[in-house]
Amino acid sequence: MYSVKEAFYSLQGEGAHAGRPALFCRFTGCNLWSGLEKTRSQSDCQFCDTDFIGTDGQNGGKFRSAELLLKHLDALWPAQQEYKYVVFTGGEPALQLDDALISTMKQAGYTIAIETNGTLPLPQGIDWICVSPKTNKPLVVTKGNELKLVYPQHHLLPNQFETLAFDHFYLQPMDQSHLTANQIPLQDTQAATLNYCLAHPRWRLSLQTHKMLNID
């Protein structure tokens, strides 16, 4: 059974594939936060801006098999059946993404990406691995295509990750506009991130362009 909060076709808004048309499948659940505001301050990740509880989002639902989920997702891709690209995200998609779903999506012609916190092992066959560290817990996924660190996180410094085997290193300014307390203005985190990248050229700036463009 796959439990999906929402699924939609849009543009990738951040990171190395910013601007690329993509099909997004957001799984429910996460291993770093329950998703409930009452537990946020006690959780491993305290700044998440995503709703991943339940299946009541756009095109959400429960699917008994990989084939049924493929059918559901594939109907969202435009008529031109080329360049098919799906991003599995969450919550934490590693809780649900498995060999059966990867195989089924690949047979349908999809390139498969995942956006993960990196604390859980991944199945084989994923084409693009983006790890976004959120906790002091040791990373299980220590190599991939893209490491994207939300900045600043005072318990996680960029230089902790520079020896890992990733192709690209991105810093993304922390957006706390959804929080009701302890907010750092976005312009302040943007300035801090910009300055860090200028001083440490290994890192590139990632902006959440989907928020700027007001798209999903």
C-alpha cells in the first residue's frame, strides 16, 4: 500500500533541476517529525514547511500496488510522452519508495528522482538522489547527485558535508514564514546564504523559485 498526500505536475523549483517540468509525488509520513504542530519543538526537524499528513491533498490517495500508483501518476503527465520525470518527495519518501515502484515507473519511461533527508537506506535504480540533511543523526545516504542544505542550521555546518561524494552542493536559505515563533526574516537568511556561497565557492545558491512564482 502506498499512501500519497498529493501528486501534481509542475516545474521543479529548486536545486540543480530548477525550471524542469516534473511530476511530483508527495508521500505521507516522515521519520523526523510527526507533522503535528504540537510536536514540532520536540522533533528532530523543527522548520519543515510541508503538510504530509493524510491523503487529502491534490490527487492524493492510497494505492494497493505500484501499477495502480503508476496509472494514477501517469495520467497527470502531459500528452507528449517524452522526457518523463518524476520526483518522489515527502515527508520522507524513503519510507515508501521501493523496488516494485521504481521498476514499474522505469518500465513506463520515467526518470526517477528522490528528495530525502538521507537518514534511511534507498533502493537501487534511482536516477537522481538529492539529500537534504535536517538532523544530527548520521547520514545513511552519503553519496548521490545533489546535497542541498537548508541554511543556516546551527547544528549542521556546510563544511561537515564537503567530503561526501555528491556531484553538486547547494545552500538554500531557510524560510520560516510559516512559523509563528522564533522567525528569522527570509531576507536575513538569504543574505547569510549568499555571503557563505561567495566565501566558499564549492557551494551554490538554491532559491525556492516556485514560491517566487506562486506555483505548486
